[in-house]
Amino acid sequence: AQKTAEKSIDSGLREVDKRLGWRGITQNFEGDKAEAFQKETHDEIIASLNPPRILPRSALNGLKILEYDLSQLKQNGYYGDTPVLEKKYYRAIVKDVSDARAEANVRIGMTLATLPFSEMNWVRIDNSPIKRVSQALKAGDVIQVVVTKIDKRANSVVVSLEQEPEVQGALLSYDVQNGFVRSMVGGRDFNHSKFNCALQAKRQVGSTFKPLIYAAALDKGYSPSSMVTDSPLVFKYEGKLDADSSNPPGEDWKPHNYGNKFAGDIPLRLALIRSMNIPTVKILNEIGVDYGIQYARQLGITSSLPRDLTIGLGSWSSSLEELMRAYSIFPRLGKKVGLVYIKKIEDEKGNVIEEWKEPVVATPPQNANPTTPPQEEGRVISAQTAYVMTDMLKGVIRERDGTGHGAGINFPVAGKTGTSNDHRDAWFVGYSPQVVTGVWVGYEKDKPLDPSETGGKAAAPIWANYMKSVLPRYPSGDFSIPDDIVFAYVDRYLGKVASSSNPQRVRVAFKVGTVPNAAGDNIRSIGEPGVRATATGKDENASQGPDTVPEVEEETSDFMRQGYQ
């Protein structure tokens, strides 16, 4: 699992880094310097492979120089005078460029390889895609490549143009049931940075905090079908801004959704799936900021939380590990879990120095009041709330307009995307019945990525690539369903119970006693019920057709830090 995590992070960050742009050539060598670079690269690759050395036939003539034996390497897929292998990354130097052949010849040490234009057409210069090889490369340029194909019969090596990523990332993954850590990647390259971004970095969480607000609402009596009005909202400034705020004193706060679009009345479930900002703010305003903070503490959040509505949009910072601590409670049906990084330590003789042992759960004391059941050990929210949240978060991935649709894999999974203010951080935290995994993507020095690099685009594919590789190693099975959970088919846009002929019906989990009826007159509402106007003032159809899939909601945070209640 650790190797899979490292590969997933590396390949995912390379894709993000390419989208962020080609940074160009930093070194160019000609003549003797080019030959010296080739020899240096050759020696580096040989030294890293450390093949056996043999005495050559020339030793019979009095020479005592040992030579490397590359025969074993070539039997294992390596090729060339400087042994290269498919899917491996190397430094190379451009030998020549031909726009007529639409390719460049490059040398990896002493091995000649071909770089076709098709393997470098991701390069953009001045924000425009290149049309010729010579626009980006010339003889003597030092580049990074990955070997994509070796054809020993044709004596050819094909490579693809790469660049060393500047963007960083982290991945943490552990078993749901016991907290055993299976994978942890604190950054793309330990040699580049020793800073562990999975445990040490505290970054703005963005929309990954929203599920905690929705869970709190469920425990206040709301349901997935409860309606919240997505309409323009203004909070008047009534206090002092923090010193680090970029907003001028006295400015009102107007949270908005992507594209300034408004959906009118919308069920809580769909608002979460689309990661909508205004409904989240209205939900938090309804249940209370203090209650929202207390609920987050209950789920294991220990970071500083500003006492205002901006926390609903993730205005605060957390480590990946801390955020996952809260998410792991959902598949565990309301129970916390402690992480176990090391199970056993042995000395060189195999003697056990230290070994992890499962904590002994104390027997609860005799309850004085037989009508009140004792609090179950480790449970911080009800199993019913936890399961309903899992069912809602499954929709984030499964449904076409979910922000996590790009993380879809052929396993029962649930999760949530997150993108911080100014697109500085991209997150995806999700889980299966067996494994909980979180991914963070961003720059180590806290600078913006790109407006298009959301959690669903930058982090979710890394998460999906990792999970689809590790989940087959676990027993199959769906999430456990606790008692007092019922399922009903409801209209995904109206929240009411839907008939079998309704094309918009979806199967939704509810706590017993919260299932809506066909009329919908028992559905609780938040905001201004009855408003169905869009930003243009036109009436919005309450139940859209299956082909009118709304644009996936941009989930970036939109807030001012303090002074708004």
C-alpha cells in the first residue's frame, strides 16, 4: 500500500504540475560540456543500479580494471548502453530536433531515445499550446523524461517529456476498524523536503468541513430532505476584522456560489453533493455557530476555530490527519479510532522490544436509571447520524453533479472535496467500509494553484487511483446499516417521496421518523421557503430533466475572517 500511495501521489502531482504550466529550460550544454553531462548521467544511473562487476577478457593482457556486468539487468527489462527501464524517470540531453519528423532525439547517458511531439504536446507557451517541437526544445537542452516504450527488436526507446513538479501533496490512509496506518506520504520527494505535509502542515480546509455542519444539522432534527433556500445573502459588518484580513473595515460579507447562480429551495442532501456555499452558511446560522464549534470538537477537531459563520466554509486551518480523524467517525458509525503507526519493534535478533496491544475496554458501571442506556464506549455521535452522513457523501461521488464525481470507482465509497480560498489548497477525504484515505494538494509555501485546480480535479483523482488499487486486497462489502434507519425514494430536487414513474427519484437513507411524505408538508425548512428564483429573476423548474445536469458547483471558500455573526 505504501508503494501504491507514493506512485499515486507522484503521478497525480505530475499531472497537476503540467496543467499549471511548462517552466521551460534551465540548462543547455554544447560540445565537451554536453559529453561530460552524458557521462555524468551514465555514471549516476549505473551507480544507482549497482550491478555486479567482473574481470573482462582484457585482464589477461595485464589490465586489472573491473567492468560492470549489465547482462542481468537487460534480462529484467533494461535496455541500452546506459540501462533504462519503462516507466522510470531520467535526466536527458537533447541531441537534435526535427519539426519535419515531429520529434527530438535525446540521450539518457549513452542510450539514444526518441521524443515524439505527441509526448510533449501538453506544453503551453504564453498560454497557447505549442505546434512544433522547436518551439520548446533545441539541441543541448537538459530535460526530464520518462521512458514510455522499449522495443528491443527495433532497437528503439520512446520517451515522454516531463518536468520536476513544484506542487506538493500528501496522502494518509488507515483501516477503518482498528486505525492501523497502511500508507503515509508526507510529500512528493523526501530528498526535496523533510516536512511531513500529512501531519505537520496546517492548511485551510475549505469545503471539507461542510459534512460536519450537515451532521450537526441532522442531530438538530433536520433530514436529507429538509429544504434550505439558496438565495442571495448579505451579512452586515458589526465588529472588528482580524489584523490579517484583506477586507476593508466596515465592508459587508456576501457569500456566493460559483457563477453567482442560485437554486432557490434545495434539499440539504443535494446542497452537500454540490458543495453549495450559501446553503451551508444558512444551515450554520440556523443551528448556531457555538453549536457547530462544539460539534466539531466532539468529532475530534482541536484547531482554533473563529467564532463566526465563516467556519462553515472552511476559513480555518487543519492538518490532513486531524481532518481525517473527524471523517473516520462516519464509517465507524459514530465511534472514534486511535491511529496505530507502529505495531511492533524488534531488535536484530528478533526479540520484541515493544508491541502494540489492543486497549482493554472497561466495563461500564451499573446504570442507576434502568430506563437510560449507558453511553457506549468511544461513541461521539449516534450510529444513525453517522450512517445518514455516509449515504449523503456517497452521492458526492456517485451522482453526476457531485463535486467528487471524478473520484468514482467500482466500490462502495463516500467522500468530500475541498478547495480553499484563492485555490491554495485542494483536498479530498473519503472512505470505504474498510479504509479511510485523505489527500491534500498545494504548494508548500502557501501560494495559489490555479482557478481550475479544485479538490475534485487535483486531489480526487489521486485518491481514486490509490483506493482502486488497495481496496481489492480487502474483503468486499458495503457499509453497515444500523438499526432505526429506513430508506425511501425521494425526488432529488424536491425532497418529497417520489413514485416509481418519477425519473428524478433517488434512494435516500433516513432516521426513523424523518421520512418525508408525498405532500412534503412534514419537511423542515431553513431560510426563506418558497423562493425559487435564479440570479436572473426567472422561475426555476423544481424538477429538472435528466439531461439538464447543472454545472458542477465550484467549491471554493468565500469569506471574511471575523466580525460577522
